Amino acid sequence: MDSIWLWPLALVVLLVAWPAVRPFAARLLSDRLRPQALDEPPDHIYLLRVAEPNWRQDEARRLAETQLAAAGFAEAGVYVVREMPELTLGLHAHAAEKAYAILYDHPRSGFWSEFVTRYEDGTLATFTTLEPVEVDVPDGGMYVSEPKLSLALLWKRMLAGRPQKPMLDCTRARAAQDFEKGYAESIAFHKKRKGVPAEREAAAVAKDARDKDSAKAA
């Protein structure tokens, strides 16, 4: 089946329209987009690989990379997001365990990390150090927020708790491409879900008008 990969889920959550996290989204996008454009996150993002990344939270980044290497992850490049130029991403892949790890760094929004496993049925499991926020996860998916856990312990929890069903491959060569694709599909999914209530309301109004017309005709 066609996958809806809600990945990078933590990043998408912060850019869609939950009021509690809108200030965070504004900080991510304010350097690039006009204020009136902040209500709608970009439909696509593009990762630009950098040879000499500017990690602001360097101590946290070094610790995370050490823990990822010990867990068997391979570095898959450091990138900046073209549409959010102050956001730096470090991508890592664990081919044997079919998981990606992502390190996020932003000068005003801080540092956080995320593990993700994608499944053949289109679902995914996401474990993040991001603070808990409301997440609309499709049936069969999993989203776990543990901001107080170290990355090493979060990885152990993911291995123990993620669903055991056929998984999609995760490779260093495809990490950036998969991230861009996952973001675009995630944004499309959330925008579609966001539009459902409005569509239902419009249909209800139209039905009410038809009922009134029928009553008058009778």
C-alpha cells in the first residue's frame, strides 16, 4: 500500500496548527517566511548537506553522537533545511535494526533527538526527547515522548516497545531523501485532516439549507 510516513513527526507536529506549539514554529520559520505565512508550514523541505556544521548545542550533540555510535548507528550526514536555514539536522541510520536517528539543533528552540522505524503497512514508530505535545497518529502507529531519558535509554525503550512487524529498510544513502519525502507526506496528511472539519461543516450548512428549502416547498 502507499505509505503515509508521519516522519519527521516531531518536526511536523511543531509546524502544524496546535496553538500550544505555534510559538516554537514561529521561531523556526521567522527568519525565512513573512509573518502572515507562519500559519501554513511549507509543503516541502530540502536538505542541504554541510561539511562544517554550526552546532549550537555542541556538548549535547557530542554526547548524542557518542551514544548513537555505541548503539550501532552510522552517520548519514549533517544538513541544514533550506526553508528553515537556522535548523541543523544530523541524520544517522541503523541498517540492521531498520531505524533512523535524527538530531535537531536550533539557536532559539534548542536541541532534541528522535528515533523512527517505518513499516511496510505505512505506519511508523517514533520515540523522541521532545517535550510531550498532542499528536494525531494514524491507527497502528506509535509516538512516545521521553524528554528526561538519555538517548541510549530511549533507544533501548524503542527496541523493547516498538511493534514487531515487517519494517522498511533504513540506509545512509537514502536518509536525506527519506526525510524529505516523509516531511512532505506528513504535512499533506495533517493539512488534509485539518481540512476535514471545515468540509463537514460546509456540508452540514448545505444540507440545512436544502432541508429548509424543502420545508418551504412543502
